[in-house]
Amino acid sequence: MREYLTSADVANTVCMMRSAFNGTILVVEGITDFRLYGKFTVDGEVEMVIAHSKDKVKESVHTCNGSRGDRKVLGITDSDLDILKHGRSEGPVFETDTRDAESLIVMSEAFDSVLWEYGDRESVKEFRERYGDIRKRVLDAAYPVGLLMYISSKRSLSLSFKDLDFGRFIDSRSLSCDTGSLIREVLGNTKYRRTDSASLRGMLSDEMRRNHPPESVCRGHDLVDVLVIGFRETFGAYNSKDIRSGELGGALRMAYDLRMFSQTDLYKDTMSWCKKQHLALWREYDTQA
């Protein structure tokens, strides 16, 4: 039923909540955002609402702050490709530092904790000696996928990236991406093609020369899918040989703590905005603890 939920429905949910709660209301895109951000909010002072899409977060929050005059409502969305197109937005709707919440976590020390938990010591050492830093390899592997999404959006190509088989274009031993195989996989996954393989390869080469920041390009879900291949096929310990993307994503969220989150612009910007509005939002990280 969530596909029938409108931004007005989300705003109405906020209004109904407001009748019994006078604190801060944070609107987020989905359930994984709820699980992530919820563990950092001030107990009893903040309630959360899931809008089920980025546009519904934006529209509902602006409705609440505007025509309904409720200035105790803010939203958080993924930056997605907007971060490449026109930079970060300002409140009352805030965006992640990186492309999405999951990539924000991968760029943090949570990645190292998960690698320690699920990686085989000797295999990890051998991989690093041969191919270099594992996080960089994961980013490099997912980078062309993110760029193709950017190209598709910018040129209105309507390429389909749903349920891609990463095993068809990611080398399990080196975690390198075969861009030719990637393009074939994406085109094969797209019902109505508006381009061909040669043209798409040229577009991808042009964008790769622009050196867009990986953290702004790489989608978190893709980073996790690449890391799953690494754990299952190359450097994983016994407890990760059958690990799935959902499980690994959950492990990364569990490893991501308040100290890591407090270092992000998202934390600082939302905290600053809420303090100006005299609202509670995040627990403050105690540097003396």
C-alpha cells in the first residue's frame, strides 16, 4: 500500500502525531534510515516518520513547515545524484554527506570493524599485499555502476539497474570491475534501450575522466554487493561464506556508532539547525567518555 501513500498523507501523519507529542519530528525515507538514525536521537524528545520516498520527505516536511506552520519538523534524505548536480541542500530537509546513508557508513570506521569481524586474517593480508586497500577496491568496483546511473539520469536514457548480477562483471579475486561486461549487463537488464554499447562505453569513459568523488558517485547498496563477493569468494572467514547483502548491511549499521556519526556534516548541520529552533534531535557525543 505504500505506493499509494502521498506526501499529504505523510504530513497528516505528522499532524496526528503532533496532537499527543510536542517534540521534534524527523521524517526519513525508509525503514533502514529509521533503524540507523533512530539509535542516535534523544529518547523521549524525538519521534520519527517513514515517508517511503525522497520526494515525499521533501514535500511533507515543506508542507508542515510552510502552510501548516509546524517548525518542529525536519527531514533527512539521501543525496543521491543531486550531490553531483547542484551540491548539498539546506534545512529543514537535509541530505547525507555521501550519496546515501549506506555509503556514509562504508566510508567510516564501521567498515574496518566489519572487515575485522568477517574477514579471514591471512586472506585479508594477502589481498592487501596484492591489490591494496580493500575499501578503495570496493569503491573502485562500484564507481562505474554509479557513473552509469548518473549518465542515465543526465541523458534520460532510462537504464535499468534493478537486480543486477554483480558476479557477471566483478572479478571475485581482485574486486575489479569489467566495464564492458557491466554495460552488457545493464543493457540486457533494460527493456527499452535508448543507446548502444559503444555509445555508452564512450559516455562512461568521458565521465570517468572527470574524476567525480567516489563517495558522491557510489551507491551504498552496490558497495555492499561488491563487499559480499569479497567475503564469500576471496577474503572472508568461515562466518561470512554465506553472508547476504541484507545481513552485511545490517552488520555495517550495527557497527556505526554515535562517535562516527557525530563527525559528519549531516550531524553537525542538523544539530545546528535544531539548536537555532530550540529543538532536541541527536544525542551529543561525549569526547571525554
